[in-house]
Amino acid sequence: MATANRRDLIAALTVGAASLPALPALARQSAESASPLGKNTAALSRYIAGSQTFSFPEEHRELARRHILDTLASAVACRDLEPSALARKYALAQSGDAKKSAVTILGTKDKAAIVDAVFAGAMTAHGAEINDFNPASYVQPGPAVVTTALALAQARNKSGEAVLRSVLVGYELAGRVPRAIGNKNLQKANIANHGFGPTFGAGATAASILNIPEWRIGDVLTYCAQQASGSWQWMSDVEHIEKSFVFAGMGARNGLQAALMVEAGFTGVRNSFDLPNGWFRSPIFRGESSNPDYLIERLGERTELHETAYKRYPVGGPTQPAVDGLLKLLPKIDRGKVASVTISMPGRWDAFRNAEMPALNLRYLSSIILIDGRLDFVSAQSLKRMHGDAAVKTLMQKVEVVHDPAQEHAEGTARTESARVVVVQEDGRRHEIFVPWVAGFPSHPMSKQDVEAKALELMTPLLGAGRSRDVVAAVWDISALRSGGELVALVAR
């Protein structure tokens, strides 16, 4: 029976990850004494455990470097915003006097026990709408994944190369799990992809950099499954605090805890992605949009980094095209004599018409662009200005956001973001622009130079030109860093 089990296990392990290293002796020995893993759990286990030696394509490695830089720049820019400050206050209150396993909270010089520090660091990196996002999976992986990798690198003296490899794995799980379950299924269950994906992303990142053995990865995955949560009620959040918790802090904390608990000896249901009564087979995940095969489809060959976008502007992903269009129209507009602004867009247009959060409210964003003649990072997040600036409130009444069915993407095709902006002057003149995409979206990704320019724009006012360029240089040459924790020190202030 043991021989048959071993045969089945090895066959399962080859699914989607045939080029990964062979099972170590301990993993073989332990696996033979247990029930064979199903194809999903086995392939994921092999992929995550082998990630520190797997030969990732250079193109994937380059994309990972760009997203690490983008996340670091976001942490620097958002350090002093309210979600970041509150998360830091909480972390320091819990374990700011920790002597063991203390690491630096990303973007700061403060230290806390590693789980608290990662929680606060991830919330800092998503303190505003400027970090990366995967529009196909509805997740924002960078804050949870990159923060987890860097904290563990500092705590365990892991190299920059180890960080890079663990980040590649984290983005993969963060993007694949929600799409395998199905976006519509998660929405119907009122479960936010945004907290779901990063939990598995951070868990996989931690398991990779900690070198959790292959036969224990199933335990990490099951503890991620037990903690995967989050509600779509974040859409009603006003201050961006609950949103930052759901999108970043919660997933980073839960994923890291899953890996640390397994490292400490916790065991669980190792086959949770394949058991008939397991988590992944839950009835609420078996609706029309589920695609279980996506979980391990071409695992190790393609990357979710191709599906991950950059935010050119400090606003929500779906609002980027409208903001871009209005900014492009500015040279033609007499800003003091605007009669009306109409923005037509696909998707959840009503959510971005009436959003309580400034960076998601297109009526507010349009008004400050017209008043200021630009989009400022601070104003884009300002709840005080949205509710307290009389000129803004007056102009918001002239801005309308409507649905345009013609801009909807066809079922089964990649999600896209677009917008048509029409500005009518008081004298009747009409200015119109259609923005089919914004640079940074997966269909039109930012180049390495674009990502660097964005990072320098965000970091230079706070770190200075020289230090900001040091951060960029260190990320581009991350594999040469003896300790990935050097990056944490470079952005600390």
C-alpha cells in the first residue's frame, strides 16, 4: 500500500510543476506514511517548497523587482497617513518592547515583534491608493507580500535573493486563489478577495523564505484557509482605515502567522485544497465563476505578475482612467467656467460616484483637479477637504458619473478599466476624451523606467534625492544584497 501511495503522490506532485527539485528524503519519508495529497495541494506544496532553488524566468524576476520597488515607495509615501500611524501605534502598544523576534515596521525606525510589525508595515504600504493591484483577482498583493518577505529577511538574516524568490511565490498565490474560487462566488458570499488573496500570498511568501519543508506546506495552506476572511463592506469605509486592514494588514498578519505556527509544530488538514469536504470544495465556492484548475494552471511557467497593475495616480484602480482623461483635458479647459462634467465608465460606476472615501469618489477627485489644476497626493486622500471645502462641494454638484454598457468587457475576457470624460463650458463649448486604458494596467504595463520615475517621485520629497536613488539601485540589484533587511533600513525614517 505504501508503494501505491508513493506512486500516486509523485504523480500528483508533477502536475503543473514538473521542473521543480526532487523531494528531499525527509519529505519522501513523511509523505509515504500519510495519505497521498491531491493534485492541487501537491503541486502548490512542491512549488512553494522548491521556490528557493527553482529557476524562475528572468522576465518574472524583473517584474518582481519592479513591484518590490513600487511597494517600498508606497510605504515611504504613506508613512504618516492615519491608517499607518494607527497601525504603528497598535503594534507598538502590543509589542514595542519586544526583545525577541523584533523587526522594523516598514517605512519607520520603530520596532515591534514580527507579527505586529508586519501587520503595521503592510497597513503602511496600503495607507493610500498608490500601491499595486491585480484587477483580475481584485487583490492588492504588494503590501502584504513584500512586507512579509522583508520582515522575515531582517529577522532571519535572509538574502535579497531569498526575498525576491519568496515575493514571486507570494504574488502567485495571492492572484490565483481568488480566481480559482471565482470572483462572483466571493462577492455573493460577501467575502472580499482583497483580504482573501493576500492571506495566501503572505503565507506562501513566509513558507518560502522560512524553507518550510514540502510535506508541511499543506499545513501552512490549511491555516491560511482557516484565517482567510474580509467583507465587501470595506466599500463603505470613510477613512481608509478598515480598508487598509482588509487589503493589507489582516492578510499579512494571518499569512505570516500560518507559516510561523507550522514552523513551531502546528499540524492540520494538509489536503484542504483537494478533500471532498475540504475548504476549497465548499459549496459557496462552486458557483458559475469558479475555475479550480486556474489554481495550478502552468504553475512555474507563467506569473500573476503579468496580471498585476501599477497605479499611476493616488486613487482607486477603476478611477484611474477618468482622472487621466480630465488631467489631459486641462490645457483646453477654462477651469473657472465649467458648466458640467460627465464621466461614463463600466463596472461599479455608482460606487465611485458616491464613495465616502475621497480617493474613490470621482466627483470629488474631478473637483479638486479642476480647482487646483493638478492632482495632489495629499488632497486625493483628504476627507477634510471633501467635506469642508466650499468650492469643492459646489463643483461636485456639477459632476456626474454614469454607466456605459458599451465599455463593459465581455464575459470571460480580461477585466479592463476605461472612461469617457466630457466637460462642457458655460459658453457651450464641449471637450471630450475617451481613455481606453492608463499606463500601468496589465494590458499596457509600466516600463522599468516608468516604475523608477514613479518611485522617485514618491520617495524624494521624504527621503531626499540621494537616498531615494540608493533605494532604487538596491532593488534593481536585490540579488546582491547579503541581507534583504538592508532595504528596510534604507526606507526607514
